[in-house]
Amino acid sequence: MTVAEGHWGDLSRRLVTGGITAILGFWIMWLGGHPFHALVALVAGLMVWEIARMVGGTEIAVASGIVGGLALLLLVTYQTVYTLPLVLAPAVVGFVRLTSNRAIHGLYSTAVLVAGYGLAVQRDDHGFVWLVWLVLIVIVSDIMGYFVGKAIGGPKFWPGISPGKTWSGTIAGWAGAALVGLAFVLIANAGPELVALSILVAIAGQSGDMAESALKRRADVKDSSSLLPGHGGMCDRFDSMLGASLFVLAAGQVIEFPPGIG
């Protein structure tokens, strides 16, 4: 293997897989409503399935994933205070059936469902444009972090958790998020504070990435699964989205969103 292949050998698979998922994802995002709810529930169910396998719960993985996906589908379809406890459904499965790692399974699976709920709320309450803003922050920060980190290298961001992440790639991701925020300030007439908010969303996304890396390191696996060629599994692809969605959902409870509009 040449040096170039070592750095860029997975690029073609990543581009093909990423392109297909992006086109399909943006189309369903544009449709919104039940199609988007179904997509979010499907991805969340697969992520819960992967989490169960990583914590040693292979025997409950399928059941946990199905329960998680169906629970989220009901939650995002009927967004009421009475359906909110459904975010704990896969955690309950793990508590009953697992003999170890119950807390880890419960924490990660619940976070997945809450993040999925946050994405549905973002689309339903704020529309396609602001869901695109959120998704673009994750995509652009991830792409810039990947290419700059591969090209420049340098000091590792957190070698004990994610040996491949560098400070150069991390900062490039923040810069990419700032550019996305600035674009939406100009296009959507949002307030300038959107730029700072976009950077915070990118940091939250990177935190989600770190959290998933910690889980994989604990499980001693390279990828959460092999569902997505070049990207690993659903958790590998949507870990940053998980963190970003959780942050936006929480931030929306205390600040006006979209900022500067209205």
C-alpha cells in the first residue's frame, strides 16, 4: 500500500456511499411529514441495533432496534407529553434482558431516540430550510475536518478516544460551520448570532463523534457495523448528527430560533 493509498484509499467508497445517502436523505427531508418521520425512525432503530451489539447484547439487538424504531415513529407522529416516555423503550429492553452494560446501553439508545425526536421537531416546526442548515453544518464540518485532517495532520485532538482526529481537522470543522452559518445569515436573513450558534452546533456534533468513538473503543471494534461501505455503520455516519440534534433541541428551549427572525 502506498502512502497516498493509506491516506485516501477509502475516499471513493466514502464518496459513493455519502452521495447516495445525501441525495436520498435530502429528498425525504424535502418531503417532510410521514416520509421523514419514517426515515428518522428507521435510522434510529438501526443505530439502537448497533449499540446493543457493541455493548455485548447481540441476543437483544434485533428486538432493541425494532422497539426503538417503532417507539420513535410513534413519538414523532404523536408529539405529546404522553408519548415522551417512549424514548426510554429500548433502555427498558436492555435493563430487562442485559446482564451487563445496562447503563451504557440505556444512555446511548435514549440519546439516539431523543436526537431523532429533535430532528423531527426541527423539520416540523421550522421547515425544510432550517433542517438543511442543521444537516449542512454536520456535513460541511465533517468534510472539512476529514480533508484538512488528512492533508495537514498535526497534533491529535483526543488520541485516547479517537486517534485519527487532529486539531487541524477539528478547527477546520468549526470554520466550515461558521461559513454555513454566514451563508444562512445572508440567504435567510437570520441574525449574525447564527454564526456563533453554528459553531456551537459543530462542536456538539464533534462531541457526538467522540462519544461514539469512546463506545467503539470500549467495545474494541473499528466500526459500529458494515451497513454503509466506506463509512461503517449508522452510528459511524450519524454520530455527529446525534450530538448536533441534541444541542439544537436543548438550545431551542432557551433561545429564539431561528435567531434574529421574527
